[in-house]
Amino acid sequence: MAKGSLESRLHAKLNKDADLSLGTVICIAVDIAAALEYLHNQCIPPVVHCDMKPSNILFDDDDTAHVCDFGLARLIRGYSFGVQSNSTSILGPRGSIGYIAPEYGMGSQISTEGDVYSYGIILLEMLTGKRPTDEAFSDGLTLHKYVNASLSETECILRPSLMPKFGDQPTDPKPKIDEYKATTVMDICALQLLKLGLLCSAESPKDRPSMHEVYSEIIAVKEAFFSMNI
């Protein structure tokens, strides 16, 4: 598509779009969640993408994010009256390193929870700017654990562009009330997104929310963020 991939936006050194704002991250997260919610809950039988990652998220002329590359996608078999059963088992891991659900590596069956895990990792990557395969993550440290250990100091792990500073004039020691409110809303929204990313990327599939729940949560964050006209 015309405006490239999320991968290039997040990590291309010379890309002018690399410094994403928090509002942009929220909109992208909503677009991806809407696509997965459709695949998991509106399609009959449900579709599992199986290879969610930033390079498979492309932008059109209107900067709307689209999920692409369904080469590994599978239908969930045994769908009946709103009840999903897992697809057939698979031979070896299915997906991309860093984004693949851990249960797939142990030969578990394909399920919508696998896409939820990948979505959580992508969300954390957008917020921190770190790939799940970053060389800093070794000796058991993962992107999920890195974020989870730093929730009390989110300013240390968020991409600098996500939390712009207000009141740049050094002669004004106190921010204006509108600036204070905006900053507070941004802090709350960023923390909610981090927590949602952690919840989606939980190690156990049963601990992850459904994509319908994720979509509802991300829409609520978007409404709260843009209600301040930031």
C-alpha cells in the first residue's frame, strides 16, 4: 500500500513517520483490533491470521492500518452456535519469532488466542519502540517481562515521542490547567495500553482476553484520549 508498513514506521531510521504520537498509536491499535475482531467473531467459520507482526500491517492513502498476508491463516473448525473449538494441530511453530504465541512452539493447536498474543506484542512494541527480538532481551528477559517490571516508571520505557512535553518556556514553572489535564489523560491512556498489551501477551492462552474484549477496551481508550481534543 501507498504508505508502507508498521515495521518501517517503527524502526526505519530515516522515516519521517517514525516518531509516532500517542494518538497515532491508539488509532493504529484500533484499526488492527477491528480487523482481528472481524476475523475472529464476524467471520463464519472464524479466521486465525497466525502471522501477526508489524511488517504485515500496511497503511493506505488515508493512513488507515490494514492487516495483510494471509498465507498462514487458518479457519477454526468445529464452529457451531458461537462456540469455537481449536483447529487441527500443527507441525512446528506457526508464525514469526518474537510474535508467535508460546503454546504454538509446544505443538498446541491453532486458536484465536494466538492472534491475541501477537497483538499484545505489537502493542508493546509500538509503545516502547523495542522489537521482541531486541538483543537486550536475553537470559529469560522478554519484552513482556521488561514492560511488566517497569509499569511504575512508564516514562522510562515509553517512546519519547509518545509523551510530548507541554509548556516549553522555562520561565513558566507550572503548566497551565489545560496542559495538566492533557498530560494526565495521556499518562492514563499510555498506562492502559501497556496493561492491555501485557494482558494480551500473557503466557497462558486462558489468561488472555478475547479479541472482542480487546476491541472494546481499545475503543474506550481512544474515546478517552480524543475527548480532550489532544
